[in-house]
Amino acid sequence: MTVIMIVQTPAIILKRFPFGDTSLIAHCFTRDYGKVSIMVRGAQRKKSPRSAYFQPANYLEVLMYYKPMRDLHTLSKVSFIKNWIHFQDDLKRLSYALVTVELVDKTIADYDTHEDLFDELVATLSFFHREEKYFNLCFWYFELRLLKLLGFQPHLPDRKFPGMVLPDPNGGPNSRNILEFLIHTNINNPSFIEELSKQSVTPKDRHVIGNYITANLEYHFDSCRHLKSLKILKQLLS
């Protein structure tokens, strides 16, 4: 006998795709149940208000019919916890948000709960929505925090992995100090923005830090080798 529970949880939309003629399936990172797939019936009908809720990076409260050990659950009700209105008219903000949620989608397994990572994701999306600069530093921070929370925190002196040597984190004039700061800071600290403003990032630092973090991610998560939204972000920033 299938057990069905009605549960409520905060959720970040990771991606969505059509299902049939009128419905869609949303992959969601929920705070209480990890990554789940939710059927949203009727969302593709022209007059349905539900489609707007299920855009990638949206921050929602979802009420769903939850079936343990099943691959697909069904939406009952939905509302915004926070409406990221600035993502709608700012391509740079939106691009950073999309690459961040794609990174989460590629690195966590279904149903693995990561409450701390969920909270970090919400704080990072809020940063991209609220702040005017330091987006690259905040994105590096999130990448490093994700590695830490999933059990792979970088240790800068240790560059040798089985079958691989990481890029040198000391290759830029300030890269080592910036990485040390990002590894040990916390986005919820009141001084976070002030500390970001003190980081001097040269083009060489940007190249070295980006390569170092990417190498860590790709070593531990093969799925990170082809992030579509990251390619778009790089094109936007070039």
C-alpha cells in the first residue's frame, strides 16, 4: 500500500520541463526532503498562474502530496517566500542565479537533505538579488562552501589528488589570500560585504581562482564538467 503524506517545505526551483500537453515537472531542492521532482498539473495551460512560480531559482513554499520511495510527487499549493523581482530585468543577476542552482542540481543526489546547503543557497541568491557588485566573489564563496558541506573542503597546501594535480592557488598576486578568506568567511556575518570590498582581484587572480575551484569541482563531480549556464555567464562577462 502506497503511503501518501501532505507535506509543506521551502523549496528552490532547480529546473523544469514539460510533461504532456498541460503539465510540467519541476526539480526542486527542498529544505526538508532534499532534491525532489514535483508534478505541477495544468501549469502549461494559457491561463494557469502556476507556471510563473516554477522558474529556475524561484524561492517557494510548496505543499505537496509526498510519496516516500517514489520518484514523483504532486503539487497541492504553492506561494512565493521571496519574489526575486530584480532577476527579471537584470541578465547578470539572473545568470549568476542560474549557474548557482545548476551547480546544486549537478552535485546533490535525490532525497539527500542538506539543510545547511539549502540555507547557503538562499543566502547566495538573496545576495545576487540585493547587492550591486562582488558577484564573482560571492559565487566563488558558494562554490567553496558547497565543496565543504558535501565533504570536499579544499586544503590549499594539498594539491595532489590520485591521478591529478590541482592548479597552483598561489599563481595570482592575491589569489591565495582571497581563497583563504573565502574558505573561512561566512555569508551571514554582518561584515561579509565589507570584507568582500577589501579583496583586490586582478585578472590573473580571477583566472587562477576560477581554475582552482573548477578543478576541485570537476574532480569530485564529473557532472560539473558541462555547466550550460556557466558557459552563458562567461560569454556575458567577456
